[in-house]
Amino acid sequence: MLLASDDQFSTGLFSSLGYCMSPAEAEFLQTNQTFAAMAAGSIGGQDMTSDFYNLSTFTDPLPTNQDPFGNQCRDLTAVATALAQPGSGYDVFVSKVTQGGLLLNVEAHANRYLLAHERFYCTGSPRGACSSSFPGPGRIDNVGRPVFLMVWGCHANQFADGPILAEGSTDSSDAIGEQWLLLNNRGSIGSMGSSAYEFLDTNSSFNLAVAEAFFTRPPAPVPPSSPRQVRWFLGEVFARSQITNGLSSDPRQAVMNRTISLLADPMLRMDALPPRIFDVRLNGTTIPDGGLLVSDSPTDSVGVVAMMRDEVAIRSVAMLEQDLTGAPPVPIDSTLYTVAFIDSSRQATLTAKIRPRVGNYDVQIRATDLNGRPQIFTLQVRTPVRYFANGVEIINDVFVVSNARVRADVTTPIPVTADSLQLFLDGVSIPVSKTGSGRHWSLEGLPGFGPGTHTLQIAVGGHTDGFQLVTFQVSAQFTMRGVAVVSPKVQGAGCGGSIFQYELSAPADKVELLLMTVAGRRVSSIRISGSPGLNVYCWDGRDSEGHDTAIGLYLFRLRATDVTGRTVTQDGRMIRTR
């Protein structure tokens, strides 16, 4: 919410004379600060961000002078000129309004044409109070982000006049509240303001009664057999604030129930945000959204406590299980958890005891507000597996030599026993040695492979469903493939030249990289590694004499030879960059 405050200098509405300091007007800022504090101190408002626009930020640095009575005064025209400078007070107000928000609360002098004598919002009037240099309706650009506008000053919601006897005319100008409400897809969804003259202190009291109706004691109907839940209908919020205002011992306060009006659909429902699941603990330790749900106990469940809140009310809280295929989530047995609502259902606490199983899925805590908007907090249950051949991690579909020793490293969300683990090659369990304990295990074997495509997959308790599978290739031929030259800007730092990538189906006795200019002049010839599978080499961009080569197009030849003398060659082009 944006809380806008007039400064402490004021004058007659259409005169630059007597524009002087009025200490009582410190109440403008004080009221907005109290409004923000009331929100922050409540369940309904503590997640809201209070942004302040204080006119004094821009006017306090301006020079003052003393009038004959010793008051500190300024020249109003000079102040308006300073506020109109690019990036100064007028621009900042417009910018903050453009960002949108739930509420715009204005504590200021006002009339139907302007906010504050300094005119940080102003529209035309028969008396010429405004000019094109002042922000008006045309600069209110919160498209798609309208606010609920409240102006605590005189006449902001004043309707058209009857005949003005002294002038023999009428004034049918739309007041500020009407202007904002009638802006297309911007401005306000509703406007609260006065149709008459008001006082600083009574305005402040009524304003804080509205804050109480929104945050401290919002309307809370109790449908039969339903938990007590609050709601924000504009008409109900306005009516509750009028009741509080009318109960004041100050008779002037009750008069305001006849002057403060609401221009809006009274059944319009306001809802700032979906529920916030702000604190989730596993066995007493706070965990972030997306954190892991694990247990190191052989048998115990994990204690889950989740606290959530909403500015209006939480309608329901549930736990669900979501697999990673995108299928609809499945509700978890509701007897495994309880939900307690407090503060008219604006806060809820879920308490559960749950034991994850081995697999890959999410446990969701889902809170839904009165308007059906959900918020989901996710606890991840994962069983990650990494596969290796001769100690090198297998990247999907790479070459592996036929006599490689394979290994699977698995981490389970709960402790498992060695006899529950298996390693499958092409769908068939193979003999392996098992090392580890609890949640961390390694399975290693030397099965031997024939040429072709093969798969490795872990199984726990005889099940492979949902566990990561890796595919690799075995070739009877000596083959090189996947040759690519990658810019270090793409691959990452640590290489000043170019990165060569290539795959070999078997170990190479030697690999030579020949670099040439497009004219055929040799730049460099380099011996590099030739391991089976993926190889990566960083050429530093220097020629055979150690000189840095120029940017441009080069030719390369990559030749690999195995221990039997079989040779494979790949030619290509590359662009040298920096």
C-alpha cells in the first residue's frame, strides 16, 4: 500500500499568500505511520509492504522566510516550480502510483480539484487552480493495477454544486474520487473521501478506524457450521469503520459518518495475496520451500509443523502427494495431520507425522483462501542416482568400453538395507558388491558388454519405477563423434581460447589436434588426451611459438589412433573469439 502525506506548510486554497508552517499538520505523516504500524502488527497486514510518499522529502530542503508574526513561510509558486522539476516530487508521486497496490491512503489538504496546496495531484477547475505542469488524471498510469483510494482531506468526494449565489453559476466538476473511479482500467476500484470540510484530528481518527476494519478487526460473518472467517467487502469494511467512528465520545467524529462517502460497488471483494506459508519445520528445524524431506531414523516418522496466514482468511489446508510425471496430485490421508485455525481463520497451523518412502515425488502443503487462490509449499522426496564407468560418470548415450567396471551411487530419503538394493543391466539384475550404510550406498560390478545400446538402472525393494536410468553405447569399431568447438563465453570461464569436445568409443593411444589458417598455414599441432567417452580440451589460443593468434576463421583436424593402429579423423572450421 502507498501512504501519501502532505507536508506541514499550507495556505488558502487559491492564493500564494500566507503559505506557512503549521505544526499541527505533522499529523498527516503520523497518521500514515500509525496506519502502516497497525497493518504490520496484524495477521492480515504483516505481509503487506508499506511504501511512503512524504511531500516533505521534497519541500523541506527549499528555502524559507519569516512573516511579520515570526512564522516560517515559503513562496508557493517557487515550491510548485521545484516539485515540477524532472525526477522531483510530482514525478515521484506519479511513479509510485503507477506501480499499483492494494491501497492508496492520502493524508493531506484537499478539495474536489487537488491534493495538497502544492498540487502533487491536480485537475482543472473554474478558478484555475491547476495547470498542465501539475500531475492530473492523464498521468495516472496504473493500468491493470487499480487501487482502493482514500483521501483524508476536504471535499475529495464532493458532488456537483447547486447554484453559487455569489456567482450565479454551478460547478459540476467531477471530484477526485469520481475521477479516479471513472478512469478506464486504471485509477481506483473505489474511492473513500469527504463531501465537506473536515478537521485534521477527526480525519486521522476515522482513517485509523478504517485501518482497524481492514486489519485489526475486519468483518467476520459466521456461516452456520463453518469456522469463523473474515472477509473484505468494501461495503462491510466501510460500515465497520463508520460504527467505530460513530462510537467516539467526540461529537464531531460522528458527524463525519454523514460527510465521508464510499464511491464503489459495496459488494466488491478485495483480496491482496494468496495465503503465505511462512514457516515450515521438520523435527523443529526450519526448511525452505523445495527443501528435502528425509529421515535418518530406521523407523521414525518426521514431525512437520507448517504455519500459514492470509490477510482475509484461509478456507482450507491440505497435504497432497505429487509425482514428477505431471499427473494430478493425490490427497494424503487426512488422519495423518491436523489443522488448527486462529484469528478468524487468518492464521492456520498444520501438524503432521509423515515418513517418506524411497522414490521421487513431492509432498505438497496447500493452503487456499476464500477466493479459491492456492499457495503451495513443496517438500521434495528424492532418490538421486549417479552411474559411473571406470570411475567416470556416464552421461546419457555416451560411449563406454566393453570391459568397463560400472558403479551406481544412490542416496535414499530413508535408511535402507543392502539386500534391498539391485543394479539392473538391460533390465536384468547383475552381481555387484555393495558398500555403504543407512541412506548412502554404492553398487559396483564388472558385467562386460557387447556392442550396441545398453541401460543401467537401480532398483530398491525390487522396484525400478521412478528411478533414474542411464543409456550408453558400446562400439566394436574405433569411432569418434560429437566433435564440437564451443566458445568459452558459452562454456564458462577458465579457457582463453576455444573448447574442443569429442567422444571416443575406445581409448586412443594418441590424439592430435592440427590448427591451420584458411590459407593452409600451420598454426599449431598439439597432442591431447584420448579417454573413452567424452573428452574436453581447452586450446589457449596460442600458436606453436606461443604467440596469441588473431581473431578470425581457422581450420582444424582432429585425428585419434588406438593401440591397434586404427585411426579416425574429423575436419572442421572454427571461429577464434575473445
